[in-house]
Amino acid sequence: MTDAPVFKVEHVAFGYNNRLVLKDISCDIERGEFVGIIGPNGSGKSTLVKLLVGILRPKSGSIQVFGEPLETFKEWPRIGYVSQRATHFDVGFPATVREVVSLGRVSRVGLFRRRQKADEEAIDRALEDVGMVDMQARLIGNLSGGQQQRVFIARALTQQPEVLALDEPTIGVDPEAHLKFFELMRHLHDHENLTIVLVSHEVDVVMTEVTKLLCVNQELLFHGTPQQCLTDNCLVQLYGEGYHVVSHSHPWTHK
Ligand SMILES: Nc1ncnc2c1ncn2[C@@H]1O[C@H](COP(=O)(O)OP(=O)(O)OP(=O)(O)O)[C@@H](O)[C@H]1O
Ligand SMILES: [Mg+2]
């Protein structure tokens, strides 16, 4: 079972209130892949990620997670998830950055166990990874949207997940934080063997970073390498004739 894909998606359909938003989605996400999910607004990207991380259940078709059916899979701490609207998350009390980040440990070790050295170390490391060490005592509610986004990424990292699923994590972050975010993703992918699933509208940036691209518009129009995607002209299918990839360089080298 150790070689089973992280996610095996077969003929999945999903709808809200009987209105189908995803149909016949089939793809595998293997360990160690860096997967970008792109598609227009409302095309079902967030829905697909929510299916992968077990928040939603397919209407038909099946998903296996680490070789096990979604319905019986229990080891969810192996999968870190940062939702598209993570910054709307309300902890219900005036929590500090460090407290919010430490919540990521709860899923791993349970609510009532006292935090131990390993927990504190994981929290320190995650804060450092996202560049929020200096702000750890600040109240989360007083941070900017981009800063909050980084806190939620840190919270997911403290779980020490094998997979990180991020839904538009760079919305509202400034160019420097943006650059650091992709550096962090590359580090986690290249050196810590994380499997990364990233939803983004920054098509040209994503194309340079990922090993696999899923182009979604209700159906999975394309999945393969970014190069194959360009050759097959799938971006035009996805976004229409007027679409051109601006650049294949990194975000900090082009306007
Ligand atoms: N909770 C919900 N109840 C009903 N319809 C929903 C719900 N969430 C999403 N939808 C609808 O499902 C479709 C897909 O939504 P989804 O959020 O997956 O799109 P998306 O590709 O992530 O879009 P965006 O790029 O704007 O984030 C849209 O038409 C949306 O209006
Ligand atoms: Mg979305």
C-alpha cells in the first residue's frame, strides 16, 4: 500500500443542491508531485479540493486516499489544508498568532494532551517557515489579510503533513511574501518530500512551479505537465481565445 497514490480519483461527480458542478473527474496524484489546479471562477476548483480533503463527499464515483476509500480513511492529519477563505476563520476568542498556529497540533495529538517540547518545536519551525516569528504574540484579528494567510499556512504545517492542499494561498500577499511563499513551497516539495496541491489563478507563475497541472472547468479538461498543457493549447480551451501566457519566468522577474 505504500506506493498507492496520495489521491486516486475515479469518475467523480459532485453537485450542490442537485446542480452538478463537477462531472466525470478522474486523475491520480502521486506522492511527491507538485500539482497546480487552474480554471476560471466557479469552475469547481475549490469543490475539487474539498472533495480531496474529505470535507465533501462525491455524489458518484470514488476517491481513494493513500490507497484507502475516502469514506473509511481516518488519518486526516497527514493532509494539511488551507481553505480559500481561511482568513474568515473565527477562533471565537482573541487568540494570538502562536495560539492559532498551535491549533494545528491538536489534530495530530488531540485536544487534551499537554503540549510537549516536540509541539513547541513544530510551532517554532512553522512560524519561522512563514516568516511570522516576530509577530507570534500579536492578536490574529489585528493582522492584515496576507499576514493571516501566512498564519493559516503555518497552522497546517505544524501538523507535519505529508500533503499540503492550498486554495489560493497567495491572494492578498505582497510581492515579497509571494516570493517567499513559492520558495517555501519549493523547499517543502524538494527537501521535505511534501506532496503539494495548489489552487491558483496565477497561471503563468503556477506553470513554472508545478510538476503537474489539472485544468478544471466542471470537467477535467486536461491533466499533465505544464509543457503538454501549452502544446495542447488547453489554456485557450480553459480561458478562451484571448488568453496568452504572459511569461514563464518567476514572478519577481516580470511585471
Ligand atoms: N456551498 C455551496 N452551495 C451551492 N453552490 C456552491 C457552493 N459552493 C460553491 N458553489 C457553486 O459551485 C460552483 C463551483 O464553485 P467553486 O467554489 O468550486 O469554484 P472555484 O473554481 O473554486 O471558483 P473561484 O475561482 O471563484 O474560487 C460555482 O458555481 C459555485 O457558485
Ligand atoms: Mg475557489
